[in-house]
Amino acid sequence: MTISTSGFYQKNIDLFSRLNNDVSDLQVQVSTGKKSLSLTRDIQDISLLNASEEHKLEITQFKSNAEQVVSDLERIDISFEQLQNASVRLKELHIESSNGFLTSEERRLFQIEIAGIKKEILSLANGQDALGNGYFSGTSVAAKPFEINNLGEVNYVGSAVNKTLQVSRGSDLRQNFSGTEVFLSANTGSEKFSIFEALDEFSRSLDYGISSGSSSNLLSNGAAVDVVLPASGQMNEYKFDLSANGAIYNVEAHVYGNDFNGLVAAINEHTSASGITAVVSSANKIRLSGNGVDLKISNFVTDLPNTADQSIGVQKTVGSNVSDEIILPHSLSNLAVQNKLHNVFEHFISKRTELGVASSTAQNFVNSTQNTLIDLSEDISKIEDADMAELLTKLQGLLTNKEAAQATFSRLSSKNLFDFMG
């Protein structure tokens, strides 16, 4: 086969180009320490590398989310500590104020401190981080999830669902709390109540002397007594226990537009057993009558708003219009207030414990994702990292071949036709 001069040169140029490319590729691998992967020969390694990189990005995001949860809950824990301290002070105030010899001025001073604690708790309930995310607003973006009106009533305008962040493919962790679960759901089941209402009831109970929630003998001055019930609204519920000579009769009725005939009928349902009859004397005044009966009212409950008068006046001298005794709703009795304040304290402890569990779980996810990232980095390294000894051996061989080829080409290209003719 005839090889022309131009063909000889072209073949050597192609050889040198291939050798240069191979040398350059090996030099890059040596300098970076990474393999040069090719789709033609490393398709499996490339697929594994892409899958590992995608998994690493996902785990990195999960780790970042878990760290964010830990950070957020640590800040909220400070608020819970302050709430817990406030609840302790409320219990102390109740003990200090449970004194039948307090003057009206002393009770007023207690009410001032209770109002200050309510303001402090409201401020904590509207707490935010530096980015404006509410600690107790749930998923709501309301700047102030709790609002207070001119009557001192606190309303929640946030979300009942807490905010979460995903920390694994199958797990989300709370990032904050909803105001409903922290401030509106103390106690359990149907006995749940608002923290703010409990404070209001504590304060209102100090408008009166210590109440046991039960009256004295209503018929101690005679065979009849007038009881003045708090005026109803459009529709309100009235419930109480009527005790006649030790026997308890449950009385319950809805009153519409200040018409107490329904409540009178509920009392008279027990007349044959209790010996007590009732009639509407005037407006919201009911006259109870009975001979030789030790009559008491206890556990009075009504759904009238907290801002309305909820007390029952007892006029033992019929027609006098002078109240000899005040019966407070059960919620304002000393024992009921004490129990609610204790439940507030227990509730804040319970919620702080929940926060501690969530924070610990988030920290576990931080640790586990960190370990996973280390394992993934090692797997990626095994795919990407080059064997330096093997690379240097190959590089040395290519450089030697390149030098030999260059020397041969130089020697041959320096000869002419006469050098090959005898």
C-alpha cells in the first residue's frame, strides 16, 4: 500500500492529538483527584452519581428544616418559661387573696396585678421572631393573632393548625403552636377553658368576699324568699342545684328575653319532693316558698357573657328590694378559681413538655441526616475519586509513548528519498 507524505503527516498529527488529549485528561484527573466519567464507558457510575447527588440535596434540605425547627422551638421555649412563671405567680396571688378579711382596696390591688399578668400573657401570645413569624399563630400570617376589645375580651384570629416543616420523606415536625391549643384549651374534654377567661374570673371573684359557691339557708328568715337572677339576653341558660333539707334537685332552663317562667316551671317540677314552690314575682325576680325547709342554691352556672352581671341576689325579707346575700356563679367560687389556676399551671407545663419532645425529635433528625450526608459523601467519593497511583502510572506511560512517537516522527520526517536509495 502506498503511503503519501501528506498521509504520513496526517496519521502522526492524529496520533499526537490523541496522545495530547489523553495526557490532558489524565493531568486534569490528577490535579482534581476526580475520575473523568464518560457516558460510553461509565454509564452505571454516572447513574449512581446522579442519584446520590439528588439524594444528598434532599437530605441537606431535611437537615436544614430540622435545624430551623430546633431554632424556632428554642425561642418559643423562652416564652413558655415566662408563661409558666406567670402561672406560678397567679397561684401565689390566689393563695394571698383567699383571705376573708381583705379590704376592698386590698382586693383592688390584687386585681391590678392580675390585669398586669393578663397583659403580659397577651404580649407573649402575640410573640414573633425577627422575621415576623408568630410563635402561637399556627399557619396564620396575622401580625397579632390575639386581639383584645374595649370590654377586655380576648379573641383569637390566628389558625388552629400549627406550622410544620418536613424533616424526612414521611415526617413533618411542628415549627410553632396554634393559639387555640395553648391559650384557649386548658384542661381536657368538655371542661376546656380559655386562659384569659380564667384570669377574668379570678379578677371578678375579687369583687366579692370569698365565695364557696353555695348559699346559706335561704328561708332562715321565714317561709318565703325573693331571688333576683341576672337579666338574660335574647336566650341564655341558667342551671343550679336546689338543696331542700339535704336532697339535691337539678334545675335547668333556657330563658328567653328575660322571661323566667321556664325556670319557675323547672323548679316546680320538684315541688312534690322538695316542698318548694316558685312564682315570678317581677321581671327577673323569683319568689321561693316552703315551710320548715332548709333551702340552699349551689353550683350556679350561666352562659351570660363575662362582662354581664352573673350574680344572684338573695332578699330574705320579701318585698324589701335589699339583698342580704349574693350567690356567685360556680366559676367565681374560691375552689373553682383555685382549680382553674392550677389547671393553667399544669397546662403550660404540659405544652412545654410537648415542645421539649418536638425539639428533641428535631435534634435527632439533625443528627441522623448529618450521618446520612456523611455516608452519601463517602459513596459519591468512591464513584468520583480517582486512583492516583493508577493515574500516575498511565500518565507516565502516555508521556513516554508521546516522546517516543515525537522522536520517531522527527527522525523520519528529516529524511528524503535519496536517504532511502542505496
